[in-house]
Amino acid sequence: MCRIIFSLGLLILVSGCGDPRPGVSEEVLEIPLTLEIDRFDLAFDQMEPAGLPSMKSKYPYLFPEQYSDSIWLAKQADTLQQRLRQEVRKAFPDFGGYQTELELFFKHAKYYFPETQAPRVLTLTTDVDYENRVILTDTLLLVGLDNYLGPDHEFYSGLQRYIAQELDPAFLVSDVGSAFARKVVPAPRARSFIAQVVYYGKVLYLKDRLMPLAEDSVKIGYTAQQLEWARENESQIWRYFVERELLYSTDKQLGPRFLDPAPFSKFGLVFDNESPGRIGRYMGWQIVRSYMDKNNTSLQEMLQIPGEELFKSSKYKPPK
């Protein structure tokens, strides 16, 4: 996978690898924004037992009152927890490169959504709570670094491969993008499959704008091979959706089959095992891109358009 070199991130004014996207504008680069990075994971690891009250006072939102001090001290002394924190230190001895990427992300966010405030970033360990890798509020960004040790790390050996695949540091900023999208992309009101598909397409298109230097595979959480499969089979996938009259269906099983995280998408055909999961999100992405290519609509306006209406106006046609 082609990687973006952190030290060059702010100097590159053209797109990175993959499908060409607009680069970083001078207007975005000139936005004054610096993130405060707080390595809570290191502070907790190095804490002396007598320092726990001070830690609780500094980070009250990380120490729920229903848990006694003995639980936190036991957690710090636990050998497995110590190994986990050691692996995080090895993988993230310095957070400077990620800070650069995150600052560029939030500059884009502030450019398109001026009310956006730069959050305070706290890094921590979460007992590999991969379903909550990042948590974004109006003032805080919590990043569970133990969820980004690499897909082949021994701590992930008990996880299904499609889950472990996304526990890669390459996806850290993209996960922040997903968390931000949940704040600004309205949930679909219609229950149709196409409304759900377009919703996820909006999320991915938002990443096009907020992460213009990132590869498409990183934005959607695919490997390069999975993204290539989606591109090569886009026409066949679309034909399947249309011929089986799925677009306006309200069948709740279509979500688990084509939108939810899964080892593969479920067409009920011989190539199922070759397909990546969440293929409906990829299709929604292409629909939204088609819409934005054909309409003079701002990003904010597009996000508010109902999914079914956007689809009809997109005049989407898959490549032959």
C-alpha cells in the first residue's frame, strides 16, 4: 500500500496514490490550527500509585466514579495490561506524524464547516475496543492506540481477519473522518436500500474533501486488492442490484449483506468469497461522486439532499 510520508504531507499540492482527487489548497493550509496532543497512555503507564488522585483530577472523564481506586491500580499493575501498553509504546513512540495528518484533516473540516473547533487529542489504551477506536466530541478526540498495532499483531490473533485488517495505523485518520461524518452527515429518513447506500456514499465523499491526499483504499478501509476488485466489478454489482429490484427495497437483510462490516458481501453467487464486505458503501460513493461531477452543489448542500433524490439526480452509470 502506498503510504503518505508525514513530513511531506503539508507540502504536497497534488493528490496521492489512486484515483486523482483535488489537492490541498492554500486557503486550507493558511487556516491557523494546532492540535494539543495528550499522551494519556504514557502518563498512566508511568504513574506512581500515589499519583492516581492527581490523574483522576486531570482526566475526570476517563475515571468513572463507580470504579474504586483499587481497580485502576490493579489495571496499571496487571502484566497483560503492561504488555499492551508496551506494544503501544513500541508502535507509537512519537505521535508527531499523526498530529500533522490530523491537523490537516481538521483544517479541511474547519474550511468546509467553519464552526468546527480543534479538539484536544487524548491517546489511550482501550483493551482493544475496536468498535470504538476513536471517539469524537465537540472538544475531545479520544484515540485508542491499541487498536492500531497492525493487522498481524498477536493481540488480534483471535479476531476475524476482516476485523483485524482495519486495525492498522494507516486507517487512524480515516477513522477520525468517519467519526466526524457521523456529526455532519444526516442519517437517512427513508428506509430504502438506496437511501442507505447513498448515506454511506456521502460519508466517503466527505472523506474525499477532508482527506484529499489519502488513498481511496484508506478512506473505505479496504486493501488495495479489495478496492481493485470493487472497481473491476462495479458494473456487475450494479446490474445485480437493479435486476433484483433491490434499490427501493426495505428488506432489513440488505444491510448485513451489503453495508455492514463483514468478511465478504453476500450476493449468493460464486464470487462471494472474492468480494470485500460493505460493497454497497463503495457503490454509494460512486453515486455521490457522479452527482457532484454533474451538479453545481456545495458540499454542505449535498449532504442535506435526501438519498433517493440525490440518486435520481446523479444519473449514475457504472463504467463498462
